[in-house]
Amino acid sequence: MPELDAEHLRLPVRRPPAVGSRLWREWCFARAAFRHFRVKFLLIGGLLLGGGLLFRLLEPEKHHSYPRAVYYTWVLVFGQPPEEFPASAALQAMFFIVPLLGLLVILEGLVEFALILRDRRRYERSWCKVMAASLSNHIILVGLGKLGYRTYRLLRQLGEEVVVIEHNADNQFLEDIRRDGSPLFVGDARREAFLEDANAAAAKSIILATNHDMVNLEVALDARRINPQIRVVMRMFDQNIADKVREGFNLQVAMSQSALSAPAFVTAALEGSTVSSLLVGDQLMVIERWPVDLGGPFHKKTVAQIMADHGVVVIERRPRGGEPRLIPPPDTTLEAGDELLIQGTFPAFNKMRATSAGQPQCAR
């Protein structure tokens, strides 16, 4: 059965340019670094302003301007006396204390800042939190396995802002998320702090794609408590539990992987022309490719006639040698060599096969 891959879907891309995304990411990193050093900045600012004030008050005969007095304090921070040893006891104490504070605050801050620039990964949560806080109406994705990563790629192709939470620090897809510029939190999503950091209060949806049903359920309930309006899309392996969870906890969507996969396995085993299938209520809906043969039941008929005669929907028409057209107009006349993508119930396809001259083959 052909597999629909997000990379091959023709979707409108509304993503910002990569440069803009990187600049926004760097700006968020700068804001996070400033928050980290804000206490040191306040200490240095207070030291400079206070020291400048003392120079003016305790040496009035020298008529220091305030900028010069602040500069004297700044020079003193680095152990360079700006003038001869003063007569004032308070200024004498400053000459000993301020250089020590400079070593403890400024030099330590410079070393720490250099370490942050060298190893940004250690502070990733801080600046990703800043990034997530600036988003609204975004989507939170929990779990970055193969299903989660494909979901992420498709959402980004659709232009959606996504915040990712993944438990495994060695996950193979983490670097792709970082390069893409989306906020990423590495840790256990069951800790409510991660949902708060991901700005769940302003998110429109949360997708729970881990391999553990109870983890997905616990995070879903936490997200609903933080944001009662958030839309929950949850992966569950037991369809019976998924149905009960959807009804009992009022979650909009709870999907079982086996329930999604079973129709695809069945129809692929029965018909080679099947592209996709799903259950709608108790009806098995199928999407198949059908060729239009010369003199066949579809030849010279319009799309509207096929829909009326067989109860199916023509999703796409691909003329021979031409570009495919999604949702062709009802008055489109089909010619030999066309290939159709048709959706309908499985019994409807069986009826069409019974009335056709032969079995349709999946064109490749």
C-alpha cells in the first residue's frame, strides 16, 4: 500500500524565513541570558551609582561631575585606583572593597557568560521558555518518536508553531528540532512545570504521541487543568480505553494506533489499488486509484455522473501527461488514460468492481 509521507504532500507553506526564525531564536537566547544575569547587572549598577555618589559627597573640593565619579568607581572595580589614596575613611574602605566585589561579580559573570556561549545546551530550557512564552495559539507536541516526528514535520509544513517536549535526551530527532528553531524541552512531561514552560495556558492544542497510554492520559489531564479550552489529541493503543477516556474525560480526540492501522492493513491485503482507509463510525471508508479505460464505465462520463451513479467522491483527476487536479469540477468529462483518486465506502467499491470489465490496477 502506498504510504503518504509528509515530505511529499503539496501543502501551503506559511513558515517564516529561516533567517528570521534564527534571529528570533537568538533574540530569545539573549533575553534568557539577560534574565540569568539580571541580579549581577543590578549589583554592578548599584555599585557604580552608589560609588559615584560617594565620590561626589566625600570629595566636594574636587568638584567631580557625576559621570566622572561613576567612571572612577568603574576603574576601581578592576583594581586600578583612579586617584591617590583618599583621606575619607569611607572612600578608603571603597578602595579595598570595590575591587573584591569586581572580582566576585564582574569577572565571575564574564566567565559564566563565556561558558553559556560555549555550551548553550545547558541553558536551553531557560531560553526555550522565553520563546514559548512569546507564542500563542500554538501546538504542544509531547513525544518525539517516529509518529511524533512525522506529526511535527507536517505541522511545520502547515505553518503551525510547535513546542516539543521529549523525555529521551538521546532521541535521534532532537537536533532536527533545534535546527528548525522550535522551542524544545527535554524532560518528563508529567512534571507540570514543563507544560507551564511550554505555555500550555495559551496553546490551542496538545498532541500526546508517547508510547505509554497512562503517560498520555496524565499529561492530558494536567494540560486540561492548566487550560480548560485546550484541544487534546491523544494516542492510545487500547481502543476500548480510548473510547472510555474520550467520553469520561471529555477529551475531543483519543486515537488508538491499532484502530487507525487495522483498516489500512485489511484494505491493503484485499486490494492493491488502495491508497488509504479509515473507519467513520461503523463504515469503512477507502481511497483508491482507478484508471479510466477506453470504453470502460467511467469513459466519457462527468465527475458528477460518477458521484451520482456510484455514491463515491472524486478527490483527484490526473489526466494522461498532465498535472493532477484536486476536487475536479463536477462537469469535468473523463477521458481514456485519466487516473482518478476516489473515496467511498468499501461496499461501494465492491459494487463498482462487480460492474467493471476488470479489476482496476494501481497506476504508479
